[in-house]
Amino acid sequence: MATKAPEFQATALEAIPKIASLARGQFRTHKTKNLEWRKTQLRKLYWALEDFKPQLVEALKSDLGKSSFEALLTEVDWVKKDCMWMLDHLDSFAKDQKLGSPDVPATYSIMNFRVKKEPLGTVLIIGPYNYPVQLLLCPLVGAIAAGCTAVLKPSELTPACAMWTKELIEKRLDSGSFSVVNGAIPETNALMNEKWDKIFFTGSAQVGSIIAQKAAQTLTPVVLELGGKNPAFITKNCSNLALAARRLLWGKTQNAGQVCMSQNYVLIDKDLVPTFIEFLKVAYKDMFPNGAKASPDLSRIVNKRHFQRIKKMLDDTQGKIVMGGELDESELYIEPTAVLVNSVNDSMMQEESFGPIFSIYPVNTLDEALNIANLIHKTPLSLFTFGNKAENNRILNEMTSGGATINDGFFHGAVNTVPFGGVGDSGWGAYRGKASFDSFTHFRTIAETPGWAEKLIRVRYMPYDFKALAFLNRLTESKPNFDRSGKVVKGFGYWITFLFGLGGKSAKGAFLRWLVVLVAHYLYTNRSS
């Protein structure tokens, strides 16, 4: 099979309603609810990725200048591992969940309460340009596992990847159940005019807002994976400044910094700034011994528009470039660049770079750093903290983010099986691992009331009987252990429970403590023998 991608071709606008209708029709056959059918699709996706690996690696090189190493590690092999992990766990994810204590009172235990995991239906997945394979197909893994049908919309900014993805999906997976629509704004608008059971969007906050508004018109639920102006904190108690520099630089070199999780700026104790800059230069030299431009590992910016956007941030800054700074528009090359700034209003602080550039902002105290970070963006997608334990905990407590990593770059987002998502205006919802299955699943509570239980539920029928209600309350209500001011009251009942439970906070805890006491007593009384 040739590795050069077919010429990019947008899907005909008049075909889009038919594609959506076909996907909805396939879901209505109920075949996707069969677990073996889902597993077969995941297995087919795995082998499609393996068989199309040369084409996808070449496409990522063509679209983003991405090295084959990154193409495999963060794109193709990443999704393959996702398929395997989901196959290993799908049976346990999909089985009914029996509901008992503490969810269901013992009084109602005969009603056979359970949660049935059901697919939401037909979903739309809109992918971004920065990781055009991973961030489009990983949500698809969750959709397939949950039993949904799906239409995918790749980014038009990575045309080679988009064309190979279309061929991969439509030739290998169930026909009609999974389709790809290629194009730009007109095609996306046409897709948004269709009714979906969920929309999964990864991209900018600006477009995400448009998606959310359109989805709200039909009460369609959405997952929004957006971005943010992510802060890194380096306190005066940072244990290894050289390591902090190396790890943060890594976050701005992978995929040429076109990573929604990487730091936008570094808030650092002012006394550490000169040393930190020197360590950045050392880390740069280690990563790029012949310079970043000559490196076969550094990606390029996706297109001229985004190149000019990043360049403008550097042109408008009032700060000082302390590392990097070289640009070459003919190659869409931007050198990893650090800028020392002294104003929160600087372009390097106020705009999301989404590229290999970041700012360094000296602070006097951790209080000042937290105030600045919350002022710039109070709900970023990520944050990073390099301090002692107390400082790290304070930062996590006083600033909200979608995810966070202590003593590293975005490692919280570097494992494909743990939940990932934003908060506030950096995103709604999460996926990866079990969260991917959950994202496309309806958790349907089911109760089953036996006919012989009629006398037990007599209380609900008219004419109402307050004696029956009082009896029901005695069976189902818990008495408060607190007064009207909210203070816990440790009365006689508390101390009796504490004494006989040996301080255990649950029946299980009390049992284990009594077991230890009895074993100790047995060993003591039999020590001579």
C-alpha cells in the first residue's frame, strides 16, 4: 500500500445528512449492544492501526513534521494500547451493577436494584490538529466499547491524516456504523445541524463555545476538551531546579509545544531566576546538541496562520528572550523559546501560546504567584508545581485545574488509562480508561418489585396512613448525630458504639479490631504451651 496520502477531499454537503441517518439507523438495529460485536470492532481497529502504521507515520510527518518516534509513541501505538486495555476490561465495565447497601436501604433490598450500562446512541466526534490520530480515535475507542455508533470529523488542518483516517475507518470497521466526514467549517456546520446523542469535541475554547451553544438548542450533551493558560510554580524550596528546568522544557518540545497541557508561563521565586535560565540552556543543549532546527525529533507548527499567531506573541512582548528565539516561516520552524517578563499584561502571559514558547515571571512570594495565576486563568487545563510538600499541597488546594502534576511536566496526561479532562472553561467531562466508556454510557437504574411485596409498599397508596408512614420512617431514617448549629454531639449512644466498636468507624472496622484483640488474647493465654 502506498504511503502518500490521497489528495484531500471534503465530503459533499448533501451526503452528510445521509451519513448521519445511516449511523442512527445502524444503532436502531441494536446490534451494537452485543458485547462480542463491540469487541470485534475494537480488534479490527487495532489491526487497522497496525496495518496503516506506515501511512499514518508518513501523514504525521507531512502534516506536522512529527518524528516517527513521536508518531508511534503518542499517536498510533497510543490508540492501539487503548484498544487492548479496553478489550481487557470491557466485560467488567459493561456488566450490570448490583445496588445494595449503602445505596439501597435494607427495607428495599428485595426490589433487585441494579444499574444497567447502556449506549447513548449515535455520537459525533470532532478532532483537533495537534494529535490528529490519538485525539480523534481514543474517544472512538470509548464510543465503540460503550456500544455507540459514531461519525468522526478530523481536522482539515492535517489533511493527510484526515484522508488516511477516513480510509482506515470506513474500510475496516462496520459499514455505516462508523463513518468519517472531511472538510472545514461548512461540513462541520452541516454535521451540527444533525441530531446526535452526544458530541465529543477537542479543540479551542472559541470553537468549543460555538459547539456548546449549537448543541444546547437540541439539548445534546457535550464533552469539551479545550485548553488554557497553564501555570507552572517553582518555589524557593524546589529540591532540584535543574530537573524542573529539564522537565518543563520537555513539555514545550514534544510536538513543538502544540500540547494543550503544557505550561504557558512559569511563576518562579525571583532569587532562582538566573540559575533556572542557565539550567534551561543546559537542558536545551542536552536535547538539541546540534541545535533545535537540525534535530530530527522536533515537530513543526501546523500552518502559517498558527506560525504567525505565535510569532505575534513574541513580536508584542515587552520581555527579554533568554533562550531560543529563532524562527523560519519557510519551514514553519519556531525554536523552543523562553521569555523573561515583568508584567501580567504581557502578550506572553495573556495569550495561550500552544507552541514551543513560554514566559518566566519572577515573584516574591507564593501568595503573589497564586494571585497572579488565578487572575490570568482560574480554571486552566493543567498546572505544575515544584516545591516542598506543604507548598505543593497549598497550590493544589488554592488553585483549580483540570489536572495537575507535581515535580514534572504534564505526566498526569501521559498515561492513557487514567481520567483526563478540563474544568470550568478549560473543558467539560473526562475520558481515557474507564472514563472513556463512561462518557458514552447511560447508567440506567432498574428496580424490580415482586408481586408478593404489595403489603410492604402499602404506605404509598391512598388513603394515606400516617401510622404506616411513621413505621416506614423508623425503618429507613437515620437519627442525626449533630445539633442545629452543625456541631457533632457525642452522646450516650456515641460512646456505647465507640466502646463496643473499639473506636472503629464501621462494622467492618469494629470486627477487625475485635479480631485482633481475640487473636492477641489467644496468643497471650497460650504463650507457655
